[in-house]
Amino acid sequence: MKTVNSIPVIAIAILLMVNSGCTPERPSRNGCDTCQVGGGSGVIINTPPLVNHAPELHAPDKLVFYPTSFTNLFAGGSTWNIIQTFSWSKVSGPSSFLIETPNSLGTKVSNLQIGVYQFQLFAQDAAGLTDKDTCTVIVGQLSATPNEVILTNQAWSHDLMWGSDITINNIYQYLPAGVVFRAYIKRDNSTNWEELIMDDYNSYYATSLFNGNLGLWSTYDETDTPDIKLLY
């Protein structure tokens, strides 16, 4: 899996742009990569050669609370050319699974059992350039009397074009490996814990799990230092 350093990948690039909207520069009649403006004595403009870039995929991890046995896999990212091929496959995990539409950007995967799966998305664009990313799907049960971990005084980052984000790197340094969990936030001057719903981009916070890193993003310029609670 690739490292994702900023939460806008979660909130803004959640749908893969299958066409960048860019078009190559039209070559001059003599095949040169320069042109003159205003006849033979104008300004020379150098147009750089068109460079293709491979697709970039970022597939978030998923938590499935058993007896639920399915989830939706998807990827965000960007690409220079039109994507021609998508392909989901299982890398590891229990034997029971069904990828329902393996040749699409997003797919439902069902028949899941308790355990830790890894699924990989492969993409190839019209220029033959490729990329792949792997996401982890953890299927488990939350205890009726769950344990909790509280991470206090988390700082919002403001190094984005707009909004604020908090990233908790390697969430499983605080939790037993391979367990499902629920996350909550408590803002300053509040006694209420608000659940952070994973991959719900209609909620106040966009929250996702990428490469084991828990991230949340707000469109507002947040200035407090909230606490984050993890139940597992």
C-alpha cells in the first residue's frame, strides 16, 4: 500500500478522475516544439513535451462488524489518461469471499468471514501505464463490554488548501492487531462523544482508514484540541 499523507485524498479525490481533461499541445507544421507569435519577429514560446503519468490509486481500509459479511471497496486517486482496465483480486485472507464486480472502480465484496483480508486494485490506462494499491478489510466482532483508548488533545493541521485535518498514524499501535473498532470525537468544552462514521462523506467529518492510519477532515478552520476515543 502507498502512504497517503493528507486527508484531502479522502474527501476530495474519493472518486477516481478517469480523464484529466487535458489535451496534448498541437505540434507545429514543421514538427518543431516552438512557435512564433506575430510573424517572424515575435516572441518565441517553448512548449514542453507532453509527459504521461501513471494512474495513482488509493484504496481505503475497511472495518466490517460481524455478523455483517460484506462491504464496498473503492479507490480514489487521479490519472492523466482514460482508464481502460480495472481489476480487483484477493491477496490474502480467509478462503470465503466473493468480489461481485471485479472489473470496476468500486465493487461489493461479500461472503466474508471473521479474519483479516487484503484486496488489491489494479488499473491500466489508455497509454498502457499501470498502478495498483492494496487495502485491508478486517472482519470482527465488537465486544458487548468493549475496551477503550482515549487519545487526548489532538491537534488539527492547517497545511491544506482549505479546511483542517487530524491524522493518527498507525492506529494499531494503540489497539490489538486485527481488531475492529469504533472511533469517537469529543470537542473542547463539550461532554458529548460523537461517533466518526467511516467513509461517510455527508457527515461533518470525512473519516477514513488508509494504510492503518486514521484520518478525519473538516472543511472548517478548526482551532480546538479534541479527544479521540477508540472502542474495541
